Amino acid sequence: MHYNQERRFQPRVAYAKEIWIGQDGIFSRTSDRIGNISVSGIFVETAQIFAVGSIVNLRFPLGDAGELVSCSATVINTPGHGLGMHFIDLPPEARSKISSMAELRANTFPRSAKP
């Protein structure tokens, strides 16, 4: 794979919403924000530090109604300004909403054709 080639298999959607990150059922309200989201994972802009491989609990609003989603995720990347995480148990309803958001974005802002 070429160094600059996209490594993600699911389309991501920019989604600047608040998020709560916790472990062992303990959540604290912070200024953490979602950077982007896909059906397979999420990037959170945060100063919190978790080791790669850590399992965390997430709560975030999704959709126009802001329904609260609760799920678990594994930390897979820590680039220094946030956390890249892979969903473990994203509810099917949330997966469907995220997929619809990504599809809408793809239809609204199609990628330019590559030669």
C-alpha cells in the first residue's frame, strides 16, 4: 500500500459533536469532540490518554434528534491530538444512521475521479 493511500475501508463523516469517554462505568464530562465517524470506528479529539489496545466506553449523540448512543471501542491509534478507535458493539440502529450519513455525504460531495 502506498504511504499516502487511504487505509480505512469505510467512508468517514466529519461529525463535530460532544462525546463522553469512560472506563469501568465511570464517565466524566470533558471538552472532547468527535472529529469523524464511520460504521467501523471513530476519531475523538481529546487530550485524554489511553494506551493502544485499551477498551473504553463511549456515549455520544447521533442524528437530528440527538439520541444517545452507548457502545464500547478499542483504541487503535493515538496520534497525539486524539484517539482513533474501532467499535466493538455499535448498536445496529446507530450503524444504520452512520451509514446513511456517509452515503448522503458521498452523494453531496462526491470524490473526484482518479486517472
